[in-house]
Amino acid sequence: MSTWTIRLAERRDIPDLLSIEVAQFPEPWTRTMLIDEISNLATRRYTVAVEDEKIVGYLGVMYVIDELHVNTIGILPGHEGQGIATSLMNEAWGVAKGRGVQRATLEVAVSNTRAQELYFRFGFSPVGVRKNYYERTNEDALILWADLA
Ligand SMILES: CC(C)(COP(=O)(O)OP(=O)(O)OC[C@H]1O[C@@H](n2cnc3c(N)ncnc32)[C@H](O)[C@@H]1OP(=O)(O)O)[C@@H](O)C(=O)NCCC(=O)NCCS
């Protein structure tokens, strides 16, 4: 049973989002990048999952005409495998469909099979590779696309 709620990200959430970034990503976003992203309400939509007043996960998407780009998704260590990422994506998909979004895309590290399994469940499939997309780890990214229509 879900014990978290989903709401839009706010500026006061930035320290918690930074902690998740640092814990989960080899190339974590900076405070400035996060502020820019969550403040850009015209093209971005950032949501957080909150459990016991603590942020346990977040998702950031960008709208490009009738496409949705998944910019980031991260779960607080110790809270994976409970369906938090799935519910963040379900919520975002519902909103995107309401806005007439037709397709979704994202990049994911070739070695990140955990995230890939999540994306495949949402209908994403690989269409190509971006070589050395992740500079710090020298790793390639899979380019995934999904039809929302
Ligand atoms: C990848 C990531 C976002 C997945 O988040 P998550 O919240 O663990 O994902 P979910 O729980 O929604 O789904 C993952 C698993 O939990 C299972 N699950 C879903 N609901 C569940 C529940 N209520 N109870 C137990 N398990 C559940 C799912 O079946 C799924 O299982 P499987 O993938 O082992 O087959 C998370 O591991 C993460 O933050 N990774 C580091 C950052 C990262 O790689 N981000 C993606 C960059 S492209």
C-alpha cells in the first residue's frame, strides 16, 4: 500500500533533492541547476513523493511541443523497490496525456538495468545509443522512446 503522496516540487525542497542527486547519480545536478529546473514552470514539471514529511523521490519532466522528456528520476536510498518511481511516473503520465502529449523520450545509462526495467514497463523501447553520454563515467546512454497516444 502506498504511504506517500505526490505534489509539485517547491523551492524549499531543493536541499532534499540535492541529497538524492548526490546519493544516486555519478554526475549530480547542482543547486543552481535544480532551482532553474523547478522554477521553469512553462516547460518543466517537477514532482516529489513525500512520506512522513520527508521527500523519498522525485521526477522531473520537460515538455517539448507534444513530447515529454524525462529529465531525471531519483529515489531516496533505502526507499527503492516500493513502487515510488512507478507512482511518480503514473502521475506524470496522467497529466501529460491530459496536455495532449503523444510521445515520451529519455536517456538511460546502458548499465542501469533497474531503471530500464521501470521504463520498459511504461512502454519505452530503445531506438539508439548516445556514445559517451555520461562524461564522468565514459558510459553510453540508450535513447528510449514510448508512445503515449
Ligand atoms: C531506478 C529507480 C528510479 C527506480 O525507483 P523505484 O522506486 O525503486 O522503482 P519502483 O519501486 O517503482 O519499481 C521498481 C521495482 O519495485 C517493484 N515494486 C513496485 N511496487 C512495489 C511495492 N508496492 N512493493 C514492493 N515492490 C514494488 C516493481 O515491481 C519493480 O520491481 P523490479 O524492477 O525489481 O522488477 C531508483 O532505483 C533510483 O533512484 N535509481 C538511481 C537513480 C537512477 O538511476 N535514475 C534513473 C536515471 S535514467
